[in-house]
Amino acid sequence: MYNNLMHRIVILSGFAVALLCFVWNMMKSGDILYSAFVSLCVLFAVSTVFLIATQSIAGVLFKHLSEKKAQQMKEELAKRKQQLEEENRKKAKAS
């Protein structure tokens, strides 16, 4: 299931966490290469975790909404069937 907006949100949130990690490490150690390496690792880790989490949540929501829509379709079909039966009874009485 590919969702462009979801992937953009995940990547942007990963970059935000990585930037915070970079700033924190720069203030703590002062080494730019170490801070960049740690931030890159954090970016990949956070993006992976966020992507798995959002895809799992999206899958559950999709399943729930599909079931709800199917239930609504069944209810509408039952109502329509009942209306047709009532119309047929009225026509039979009128004849």
C-alpha cells in the first residue's frame, strides 16, 4: 500500500527528530562528523519505525472502514428490498 502523503509526513518527522539529535550532539560533543553520523542513523531508524507504525494504523483503519461501508451497503440493500416488497403489495392490492 503506497501513500505518497504518508511517506512525506514520515520522512519529514524523521528529519525533524534527526535535526534535534544533531543539535543535541553538537552541543554535547562538538564533533560535526559524529553528530552527522548519529543523526543519519537516527533518521533511518525513526523513519522506519514511523513508517511501519503508520502503515499498521492505516491498515487497521482501512479494514474497519471497509467493514463499516459493507455493513451500510447491506442495510441500504435491505431497505430497498423492503420498499420494493411494499410497492409490489400495493400494486397487487390495486389490481
